[in-house]
Amino acid sequence: MKNLTFIFLTLMIISCQSNLEKELKSAKKITVVAHRGASGYLPEHTLPSKVMAHAMNADYIEQDLVLSKDDIPIVIHDILLDDVTNVSEKYPNRKREDGKYYVIDFTFEELKKLEVTERFDSKTGLQIYPNRFPKGVSSFRLHSFQDEIELIQGLNKSTGKNIGIYPEIKKPKFHHENGKDFSKIVLEILTRYGYSSKDDQCILQCFDAQELERIRNELKSKLFLVQLMEFPEQKNLLAFYASYADGIGPWYKHLISSKTTSGFSLTSIVEDAHKLGLVVHPYTFREDSLDEFDSFQQMIDVIIHKAGADGGFTDFPDRMREALESK
Ligand code: G3P
Ligand code: CA
């Protein structure tokens, strides 16, 4: 009888622990980052795509940044204009010897005259995601980082929300080579608009570890910093990243080691990062690019719930919210 009571009590304790773990897991706040805005629905990095992301209650809205000739940070993914604008029609004589058009060769006034469209392959002219907003339709323009901050802060005021910004400094080495201290310019703008500490709704990200480390140690930024990761071998550098950054942004595929008929096996990257106190925000969840997953729900279940990522970048902020809530 004593043995039975002991077994019964042990089972009760295990069951309570497992329920508590489940509750703690479901209570964890998952961060939804609108990748280039609600870019699954409107051309990436346009102001309308940012408004849509705000209306969809993303926690953060992303800005990829590149400098213009007159040192204005422009919200655009690449240092080139070729794949999202009509630059070759508008300024046919402004390409470099490599045949490409660089943001840094144009002033902000010149850039504002370009039409922005859904991303396309500049060699074939075909849009990358065929089922998204049609290429060449309606009218969209490039804008500055300041324009976008003012839009998001204005919407926060008018809606009573507190949605954050998630800027990325693109190609800092390229900017240094062109005589520009890009990070310094971005940090000054952030400070001017009230983003200077980890309590402010701003996460600053960069792929270049040397530059992000410089932002923390030389430029003395106190912002929440996320080290983006491109290659799986970078998992060996987590301790170094933790010496200056607060989080990592790996490609979601680097969280998966294999897929078999019995399911997904995971790498230890999330666990290792968490042990070092780093949050993990993988990129990029796309409903129209599922690769190894059967559904968007499965993608979110595996990367967020099974692997334990703290959030992630998505082109579809509404669908990510739905998938999180349906768990
Ligand atoms: O910054 C996170 C994610 O956006 C990284 O990929 O190439 O879209 O900037 P990319
Ligand atoms: Ca980015």
C-alpha cells in the first residue's frame, strides 16, 4: 500500500511539473518582427507595408538601412537599387562599370524620384514571389529612416500602441570604404528620436560582428543589440557574441539538424544561446516559401515551440500571430 501511495504521489508531482512547464512555455512572450514591413502583402520597405505591419500588431517593424550620397539612411534592403526600383529607366547613365546602380551614388532627392516595386530579378524582370503584390502596379517611393521612425512613432501615438523599430546596418565595411561612418550616423538619429537604452523599443542588428562589437565598445551604445548570423559555423562564436550583444539572429535552417519521417531533429544553438543569456530571433518565416515544412503552422511550431526561439522575422506578421495563438 505504501508503495502504491509513493508511486501515485510521484506521478502527481511529475504531472504538475509538466503542466507548469507547459504553462510557462505558453506564457512566454514571443516577439513578432515584421520583416521589411508586411512584405508578404505590399512591396518590401515601402511606407504602406510598414503601416500594414503596424495595423497587424507586429511587436517590431524592421528597417534595413543603406546610406545615400548625402549621408541620409535610406530604408532599403541592398546597397543596390536594381531589384526593387525603376533606376535603369530613370537614370540609365548612372550605373557603375559593373553595370549596377548603387544607392550611395545618388542623393536623397534623386532617390525619391524613383518608383519602388515588388522585388524582381533584374536579369529576367520576373518578380521573386509571383503571388505577392503585382510588380509595376500603383506608386511607391523610397524614404529615409527618419521618415519611417516618424511614421511609426506617429502611429503609436494615434493608436495608443508601442510598436518598436528593428533597424539593420547593412554593409558597414562598404560604407567605411566609401568614407562614411554609417553606424555613427544611425546612432545619432536613434538618440535624437529617443532610442538610447535597452528599455526603449529599439533593437539594433548587424551581420558584421566587428561593427556590432564596435557599436557596443567604441561607440558606447547601450541599445539592445542582435548579432545576425549567416553561416552554421558561427555557432562556435556564441560566447564572443554574448560579450557585446543581447541576442542572435540565425537563419532558421541552422536550428534544424535533420528531418526524418519521425520529425525534426534540432541543433543546440537555441539552448547554447539561452545559457549565455542571448535571445534568439531567427529569420525569415514566409508562408509562400515553406521549404522543408508542410505548412506555416508547422514552421512556427518547430522553430518557436519545439526549438524554443524567442521570436522571429516574418513577411506575414498576421499569420505568425495566428499560428502562435492556435497553439
Ligand atoms: O535582419 C534579419 C533578416 O532580415 C536578415 O536577412 O537579408 O532579409 O536582411 P535579410
Ligand atoms: Ca534585415
